[in-house]
Amino acid sequence: MNLAALYHSGTYPEIYAPDRHHLTFSFRAASEDILSCHVVYFHKNHMAETMKEQEMPLQYQTGSTSIYSATVPFQKPARYIQYCFRLAGRDGQTVWYDAFGPRDAYPSYGYFEFAYANDTAVALMPPSWSLGTVYYQIFPERFRNGNPSNDPKDSLPWGSKPTPSNFMGGDLEGVRTSLDYLSLLGVECIYFNPVFTSPSNHKYDTTDYYTVDPHFGTNEDLFSLVQEAHKRNIKVILDAVFNHTGTDFFAFADILKNQEKSGYLDWYHITSFPVKQEAGCYECFFGFPGMPKLNTGNCEVQEYLIKVLEFWVREAGVDGYRFDVADEVDENLLIKIRDRLKRLNPDLVLIGETWAEGKRLLNGCEMDSIMNYSFRQAMLEFFAERSIDARKFANLLETALSRHPEPINLAMFNALDTHDTERFLESCSRNFTSFRLAVVIQMLFVGSPSVYYGDEKGMDGKNDPDCRKCMIWEQKPEEQELFKFYQMLIRFRKDHVAVRNGSFRTLTAKERVYGFEREWEEETISVFINDGETEEEVRDPDQNLYTLPAGTFLIVCKKGGAATETLRG
């Protein structure tokens, strides 16, 4: 047995309470190294009479590592639980593992310990509505022009070539008049890029957090839009840009005016005087002088920003926030935000932007979810770049899943593309076959799929600013067909709880053929795609054989072992 590969931290997320009466354990070992893994647990003051053990089935394979997991029930709230692990190796060796590492015999001390399943710990799970919800991301300036009277000066005709600085006139009224379209598609939550006052088209250089940008409309327009969306059972989340502001923001403007005498010097990271709009004078986002970095560890800054968030929850009724570059924001602020907002409304969702694996943000104290760029990277490598085979693809996906508790995986913001990336269809060199198969995986995989506006219309585009083209509203036959394809998959995931909340396991991963299963109670969904050039055969968990032509997918739904629905395409 590879003893060096054995691992359990004794802390979140290797042990956590999904509710007060359950504990979920996970354990890592070298891939295909052990035959079985059991957790042995007992009440610390009543070891002899309470000792039990439970087998931990294999949950994920990451290539080099196998992850085993089990959820243990308790009649009373879980408390004062001590535990260790018993491992049976393929080499015939039995190993015990406790807080001091591997042992040859059952330990008499050194157990892991879980103290108490408090209500606050359980509340750190994402809101139930966000588990598997369908997001639709809107870049307001380019979605739809519903009110030409508020267009910026020198706006270009709709559909003109985008640049980093030009305007096309998109606004909130355009979104409001498109709510029926979004409802028809099946959207469950709109994620807006910034809508607050700013001089740019992207609005990530905020001037006023309390006012909707006049080119987008008014605060009342946002209030009305949220109400109209809610009538259609569509939730709304806003972009919270708290890492930096624009240079016209009142605090930074005061520094430019009053220099060393300004009362807001500690709101930013000033590095030299006189302060000019130059990156060498202050810390800024990614070196852009127009985006000076806030000192988010400053208590005054923290209180100001938290009140901004509370304002839009109270006044507009928004359902949560996506936090721009959350991994650059002071952790203390994110912890305070979670505490204050969840007290205001426990059902708010908090999504952090990070291009890393995100474990720091998903520590149970900050975000509910992250923008899952690990998922996108795996999708790019398999479908677009075609640089990996299905086995490596499966390993990448399971590696991402293994990092976080299952409820957080179900809430992951799974996007193929965003305002910060090349359009996925562009990455696929406009290969609609691979693109469609990628959408099948996105829509039926673990997590919350996000459609970037226009993906359902076949919009292409290289990276910023080309990925921010104007939405296409003229219907063409191929665009209508793709819309119906998205609509069909979204409807399917809504109709089947196993897709939204079910467990996951890989069924097949060979060359360009990949398949997985989602299961919830008596319902199982088997999903297969063949992104190769030859016909292949696949088997479902009941060993039924199916033929899968090149460039096609197969979805089989079963309840109680009997097939109830089959989709091919």
C-alpha cells in the first residue's frame, strides 16, 4: 500500500455536516491501491457502546488518486464524534489511519474529532434554489436597446464591431422586454455584469454604487425589472465590483483633489505623492490606472461596501451577487459580507470570481459558489483543443469535483464562456458538432450551467472585446434550431431531479467517447457523447448496449430500472 498517498485532514471539506444529523467523510488514497475504505466512529465519552463503522464507496478517480466518501446518520445532532479509518490494500495489507497518520494496528489514541454540528455550520451550505439552477449572463451594454433616448452620445448602430471603448445602447429596458424570451428558453436566474454608474461600456470602474448608470436606465427601472423577472420565476443577481473603483469614485476623487490632506487615504493603497492617475502612484487592478484598488481590509471601506449590498437587497430585491475578482478581496470582508447578507436573507447566493481552483473562497465561511473555470478548462481541452482523450477529460472533471462538498459542487457556476473569454463556439473553430456535444455535458453535468448571452444563437467571437458583440435578434434557421436545442436540454434538466440534485459517476471514458450517470432515489440518467469520427458502442449501468454514431449524444432516463425517456441527437 502506498502509505504516502493516504490523506484525510480532519477538517472541512474532508469532514462536514450537511445538516445537524449527518456527517460526510472523505478519504484519499493512491489510485486503485486499496480494496476498501471504512470509517470507524464513536462518541468520545462512550467508545465501547457507540462504536460503529461504515464503508466508504469510491466516489472519484483523478488519475493518480482515488477518493472515497460516505455520509453517516446520527439520531441526535452530531457531536463529540471521534473517528479513524480502516483500509484494506490490494496487497493484502490492513492499515489504520488517524490524526497521526497510518498505523499497523487499531489506534488507542490520536483519533480525529468532530466537536459539534452547530446551526451556523449547517447554514454554510448554498441556498437550495441555487443547486443546479440555470444561469443566463447578460452584458447589459450589448444585450438589447430598449430605450434609444438614454443612449450614450456617439453610440454606434446596433451590431457594429465592438471595441474596448465604444457604445451600442443596450439597457435595462431591453432586458425587461426580453424576459419572455428568457422564460421561453428556460432561464432560472439572470447574472448581470455591472449596472452601476461608470464611464466605460463594461462598468467595472464604478463611480457610484448606489445609482444605476443613466445609459442603462434608472434605479426604478432595475426595481421593475427584478419584479417582472420574479413574476416569471427568474431570479436576478448583480455584479459586485469591490476590489477596485473608478477614479471618479468620491473617495478617490477626494484624494486627487486634496492629496495628503484627504480623509480617504486609507481607502486605497497609495504608494507615492503627488497622486496622479498613474499606476505608479497607487495599487490598481491588473495595472490599469483607471481602476485603483480599494483597501478592503479597512473597516470603513468594509462597512460602506456591505451597506451597498444590503441596499440593493432591500430596495431592489436582488437574489444575490457575483463578486468580481473575489480572490483579491480581503477575506475578512468576505466573511463579514456572508454573515450580514445571510442574516438579511438566507436564500441569497454569493458567487466568487476566481480563475483558480477556488478552495480558499469555498471554505464554508465566504462564497456559496465560484465561477468554475476548472470545468471550462477541461471542456476546452477535450472539445475545442482536442488535446486530451476521454480518460484524461474524466480525470480532470472528477479532480474538480473532489475538491469540494457535494452541495457546493451542485451550486458551481459552470460556464463555457463569459465576457472575459473567447466564445466557446469560436474556440471550437465553429465546429457545431463538438459545440453541441459540449453543451450536452454542460447542461447535464453536476452544477449550475450558465449560458452567456447569445450562445443559444450561435454567436462567435474572439476574446474581449470581440466576445462582447451585440446580441443577434434577427432569427435565422440555424440559430432557431440551436435555441430549440438549448431549450430542450434545459427543459430536460428541469423535469428530472437526478440532473439537478443527483449523484455522479463516470460510466465510460475511452478515446473520444465519454459517459456519466446522475442518480437520485429511483431515477437514473445516463449520458453519452461520441465526439469521434467513427461509430461506437456504449453500455448503460444495466449493461444494455447502444450504438452511438460519430458526433452524436444519447441520454437515457430510467425510473425503477425501466426506461422512461430516451433522447438522441
